[in-house]
Amino acid sequence: MTERDDSQEINLRQYLAVVRQKYWLVLIAIAVAVVPAVIFLVRAEPVYEASSRVLIEQSRALIDKEGPRTPGIYPEIE
């Protein structure tokens, strides 16, 4: 195996030192990416729209003199 030369190896601390020195540049890069995306998403019209309706039918067969046979369901009797 070959020995590594420590002078040529860049470690994580050196990367973090560079990022700390240029933190404003990192913030500007993030803002340049995020701000237009947020503006686009807020102004975009929805492409799809959905709606649903539930139709519940009352069956007279479930209603007898004692009340409904299904527990928890109390249909109105006209």
C-alpha cells in the first residue's frame, strides 16, 4: 500500500472552514433557488380539481318498531 501525503488530502474541517467563510454566498445561492420556486408555486393555477358527493339512501327494511338494526345509524323517519 502507498502512504498518503497529508499535505494533499483535504479533510472535512477544511471544507467547513470554506463554507463558514462564504456563508453569505451559500445563503444567496439557496435564496436564488428557493424564492423563484415559491413564487411559481404560489402563482400557479391548479391543474386538477376534484369533488365528490356521497348519496345515502334510507332503506325502510332496516327500520322496524324497535329502531334501526345497525348500531350507530339512526335514519330519520318521515
